[in-house]
Amino acid sequence: MATTATIDTTTKSRWGGGVAPMNASYGKLMMWFFLLSDAFSFSALLITYGLIRYAHPAYQGTVSEFTFSTEYWPIPEMVFEAVPFLHGVHAPLIFVGIMTFILILSSVTMVLAVEAGHRMDRKGVIKWMLWTIIGGLTFLACQAWEWSHFIHGTAEGTVNAMGETIFGANLTENQYGPPLFASLFFFITGFHGFHVFSGVVINFIIFFNAVVGTYEKRGHYEMVEKTGLYWHFVDLVWVFVFTLFYLI
């Protein structure tokens, strides 16, 4: 006698087309989709940088004898060695290391803001969102100084193949190495900086809504969590930018 198999359709974890697929709200799911698409954009940029970087000849001498030249790819620690208010002091990657620490610290404050939201702690959300905003603005200010120093260059300059002395860098000329090095620096760090700026604006909106009690009236702080996903993504991307552009 044939038997008919029965299928259990009462499992609560199975999505039935409601507003919370995979136990995540629609808003958080859409944020994950956006971050995934954005990850493809950054991946394409960083892969392009890697391919162009290794298509150029590398400097073959010792670091102590290194000089800037358009003939080979520069050593990052010799390019990014300045620190504000310490003119003439050779401090390789110290300033960008401080920038990285500030951005990672702002990710910690965002975690604390999300945790406060889970506890419905309005004052905690306000406090930690404010610190996250301050961290983001500080990072942007540091990046603005770094761009300014990179654009103006050193007092010595570099003589190119035409016998002309180049000072600083722009999209067509580069004191530190091949022109593509400067173009990629401006595009990749600028694209990331735009994400940080956008994150700061969004964080301020969330901060303002928390201050006026919008989320208390809604009965949850999910918007803080969704914004936190974006902010953590921006911080994570910077780790890859820092590794590929500044360390390798």
C-alpha cells in the first residue's frame, strides 16, 4: 500500500512572504543588499589598483637611498611620512595610523550606540552617536590635511623625464611617482571619504531623531542598527584601503 508523505509547514523560521525574511526586517535586508553592491564597487577599485601597481616597476634599492621618481612606483612609507605641526620630521605612516585608529574607535562607539538602542536607552544612544559623529568628522579633517600635503608636495620636488621640476601631485602630474599613483590615490581615498561624509550626515540625522524622541515614539531603535551596518562597512573598507595603498 502506498503511503503519502506529509510535509511540515508549521516551522516558524521558514519565511512565508512576510516583512521579516530570514528573521531580518525589510529595512535591514535592503541595507545588506546595498552594502553588497557597494562592496563590489570597492573591490573593483582595489583590484584595479593592485593590477596597475604590479604592472609598474618597483624601486630596487634600499629605503634609506630612496628618491622620488616617475620611473618606478613609490614606497608608501616615504610618501606618507608627514605629521601636522611637525615640519621636517620623518614619521612614516604615523599620521595615517592615527586616522585609522580614530575611524576604528568610531566603530566602537557605534556598537555602543546600537547596544543602547536595544536597551531603549535614549541618553546612551544620543551620547554614543555624538561621539561617532565626532570621530567621523575628525577622520575627514585628517584626510583633508593629508590631501592638502599630498597636493602641495615637498620643497625639493621631483625632476621628470622632460627636465621639469614637479611639486606635489594632481591628476596629470605626480612628484612622488607615476601619474597613475596620484590618480588612484585621489579616486580611491576620495570615494571612501565620500562614504564617510555620507555616513556622518546620516549619523547626524539619527542623532537628531534620537534627541527629539522619534524612536521612543516608535518603540524601537532599529534605524540606529541599520545606520551602524553602513558605518561598520565604511570602517571595514578603510582597513583594506589602508593595507593595500599604504602598507604594500
